[in-house]
Amino acid sequence: MQPALVPTRAQIADEYGELLRRVAEAEVRITREVGVDKQRIDQVKEMIEAWYLKHPPEQPAVEEGKQYFLEATPCEFQKELDIKAKRKLYTALKKKLGVDPLELFSITQEAVKTTLGTAAIEEFYTKERTGPRKFKVVAKAPPAPAVAVKPAKAA
């Protein structure tokens, strides 16, 4: 039995770059050929969402166009804690875990910024490079004529 061959990093980088190039090329082609504009889709969706801001959350709605029906579902359920429930939860967690429950919770930076302002971010948060990495591929030459992309194989 032969050992499994592992593609090199260079082969994986080339495959990833080619896949991303093709996706970007396809998105441009779709926009141009089909007339789909992502920004316009987002604008139209925002207009539709605005129609239902005061609509009863438990009720669906239907709009009828010449070509399409637009169905708006009832609002989805979301669970939230009021301050009284948070206090009870805090006490239950402290009793069960034997630690301060504040160690288990996190507060979003957006919530802090909205409530206390941007200066609070600098005051209370530490800044470290612990976030995800982004990967960018840069073509070394113009793309070759279109051929099927095959998964990278070991050399």
C-alpha cells in the first residue's frame, strides 16, 4: 500500500487562487450578462423590509406583482432575557458552577461603542492579534485558457 501523497503548499496556493479567480470572474459575468446588481438586490430588500416594520409580527403577508408573489413570513421567534431573568440566571449559574458567571459572558464591542462611545473600546479592551487571517491571492501571470480545475495532487 502506497502512502497518501500530500499536495505541496505551492500546489494548494495555485488551486485556491484559480478557484477564487473563477468565482470572481463568474460574479462579474453574471452581473453583466444577467443584469443582476448585488447593490440593487440589497436596496430592494431593504425597501420590502420597511413595508413590514409595523406589520403584526405573528401575521404573514403577500404582495402580488405581475410576475411574482412575494410572501412575507411571520417574524421568527427569538429568545431574550430581561433584567429580572438575567439576575435569576446569574444566581443559578453561580450556584451550579461555583464561579462568577461574568467570566462566561462576553459583551460585543459594538454594544459598548453604541452605549459608552468609541473611547470606551480603547479604555477597556486589550488589542492582540488573535483574530482570523485573511488570504489574498495575486496572479503572477494572466490566467490560462479555461480548463476544469482539478484538486491539487502531490508532486
